[in-house]
Amino acid sequence: MQKIHCKENLAKKHLQRSLCNDIFVPVSNNEDFESLETRPVRTIDLESLKALAHPLRVQIFDVLSTYGEFTASGLAERLGESSGATSYHLRQLEKHGFVREVDGKGVGRERWWERVPESVTLPSDLSADSAAGREASQLVVKEWASSREKKLGEFLEKGEAQLSKEWLEASVVSLTNVFVTSDELGDFTERVMKLATKFAERHRHQRTSGSRPVQIQFNAFPVIDGTEIQDQEVREKK
């Protein structure tokens, strides 16, 4: 399995990827990204953030986001918890609008749950304005990051043995280092996120033959121990 792909034959009909340079290039077919209908974006408040800030609740939210509908007992089996625990935390997540029961599914007392179909944003000012917000935000982000790292690690460790050649060639793990300004990085991340959102909205509810859960991870951030180049340094190099 190649962990950094750089193969021309990986270009797809709806999305060309110039992987040698790690740039994602959309084939828009004259479509305007801004006109794409996307699901609502929820910026959660401090009360909801604190309600979410429990390791098991974040894990439940993550499983429902990744795999779709589950019962409390199904979640318990996947997460190694009791069904009583998952049922309790599902109710708390429901109370704060993160999950909901699936209408018309289930027999008797069996209840199926799904994530509320909306994107969730953690505002930076919540962690800046209060210690409680900072602690809750850090817990949620840490759990999400742990989940992403685990899924990537499983793919790298087990993918070659468990996935077909077609899935391996369609996948990519890549890294690029650049020197850019905050405005340039912001412009790039906005374009990538629009592309990712467009792709997700087209396929989020797809349950066709040959489809399976896929996670698209994207990170772009300043290297913490790097330094920002100042005007004086630029003038001195000329």
C-alpha cells in the first residue's frame, strides 16, 4: 500500500487530484460552489458544548456521524459500554439537539438513533471567554482528534490486508509543507472545505451497492515551533 500516492490514474470524473503537489483541484462543470445547497451549520453555545463534553458522548456522536443509525445496544457493543450507559448519554445528546430518534424504525421498545443532520462548529470565543468553555472545548477536540488518528492508523495498519486494490488506489494520505501568509492559508482552506462539503452533500446519504463509510480528513495549520517572517527579514534578504 502506498501511503503517499502520486499516480495519474487516480484522477476521478468529478474530482481531479494533483497529488504530487498535494493540491485538490475541483472539476466544477461550471457549477457555483456558493449556490450548492448544504445542510445547516450549527454554532454550538456554551451550554450545549458542556453537554457534549463527555468522552462517551463524543464517541457516540462520532460513531453516528461515521456509520449512521444505531441502537443503544449496538452502540454499547461497538464502544465496549453497557446499553444503560449509552441509552443515558443518547438522551442527554438528544436533549441538547445533537441526536434524534429515527422515525418509523425499530420494533417494540427498540429505538434507533441518528445524528441530527447539520454541521457543527465550535466557536473559538467560547474557549477564550471562560475556563469552563476552554476545558469543554479541549475535551471535545481531543476526543475528535483521537478518533481521527485511530481511524487513520487502522487504515495504514490494516488497509492493505482488508481492502481491495480499487479502494487502496482511490485513497490518499499526503502531507505538504509550505510558507504562506494567514490570508493565503485561509483562502486555500476555504476552497478545500467548499469542495469537501460539495462532495459530502452529494454522497452523505448514499447507500448504493459498493459504497461504504469513508472519512475525509483535512488539516492545515501553522507549525507551532516555526516563526513568522517579519518585514525586516525580507528587506535584509534583498
